[in-house]
Amino acid sequence: MELADFFRWLNDAHGLNFSIFYDAYDRDRFLLGLWTTLYLSVVCIVLSLVVGVLGAWLQGARSRVLRAVLQGYVQLFRNTPPLVQLLFFYFGVGTALGQLTGGGSFLSSVGWATVSFSLFAGAFNVEIFRSGIEAVPSATREAAEALGYSRLGAYRHVVLPLALRISLPALGNNLVNLVKTTTLAYAIAVPELLYASAQIWSEVLNVREMMNVLLVSYILYVAALVFLLDRLERALRVPGYTP
């Protein structure tokens, strides 16, 4: 018996309707949602890491104005709900920019979700990397400067690699939280996993089955991310190094 036939029989015999396993239309919608979630998560993770690294470096800038602006960004995004931020970017900033350019929406819903979630997670990453940088012994930085490194060179080649190793546990928690936060993109009709599942169960009326599939999908996805982060932490560990 083929897999599709088994799930069709399961529906007919026991009323367990996992339509994504035997209906091509539902399966395509679910796979599109899965791909969108993966794409959104990976892009937001990369951008949030870039924001975190740059922000942590700029916190040591000489300009008080620049440091104040950066601190304001961190406090704003850390202390407001991510759903409110998403709706602000999509309906507020998106509409305003669309009117200024004389066109429609300035970015797609996926684009605004990417911007919002990247800035949200990036604010936490700034603080995570900052704490990692502060944990690097000052003697290490002084030694790098004594060897002729500029401030940027010492940060890039000496401080940041050590800070990354120190920050990985907290950074991993934030990235996992970011993956879970992507479900909020449902609110602006991004066709991610939750949105696709909701479309299916609203038409097929298999809420129970799709809820279970959705839960298992996120468990497997987050488990894979945690596994990769754990492997990365083990690979980057410096034997005998304690900050």
C-alpha cells in the first residue's frame, strides 16, 4: 500500500484526515508554507547576526550621538511586542513609503516580515554580543593592539571570535526564539507554515490533524536548529579557555 493510499484509508476508516499526504493541492500549499518558513527564518537569522555584530561594535564608538541612537534602537525593539512592530512596519512604514514613491506597497509582506523580525532579533543580538565582548579579558585586547592591530582589526580578528564563542549559548536561544516568532507573519498574510495550515484546515475541516502536523513540523525544525547550534558550539570551543 502506498503512503497516499494509507492516509486515504485512514480518513475513510477512522476519520483522521491528513489531506496533505494524499491530496496534491493541499500538499503543495503545505510545502510552500514550509519553504516560506525556512526562507524567512534563514534570512532573518543572517540579517539579525549582521545587525548584532555591527551594533555591538558601534557601542564602543566615540560618538555619543551614535551610541545614544543605537541604545534607543535596542531598548525600543527589546521592550515592544514583535507583533506590534510587524504591524507598524507593514501598515505604518509600508503605507507611508508607498505614498511617497507614488506606488503601491513599498515591500511585499515577506519583505516587511524580514525587516521587522531581523531588527527585533538583532536588538537582542547586540546585547548578547556586547556581553560576550565585555567578557573577553582586557589583556587580550591590549595584546592585539600591541601587535599593531587597529581597533577594527582587533575587533574583527581577536575580540569577535572569542566573543562569539562566549555568546553562543545565549545566541542560540535567541535564534530559536526568532524561528518561533516567524509564525507572527501570519498576521500580514505571509504564506508561511501556520498560514498554509490554517488555509487547509479552514477548507478541509481537519483542524485536529493539521494542528498535530504543525506542532511536529516545528518540533523537528527547532530540533534541527538546536542540533546545528550545538555542533557549532562544540566545534568552536577552545580547550582550556575560560573568560
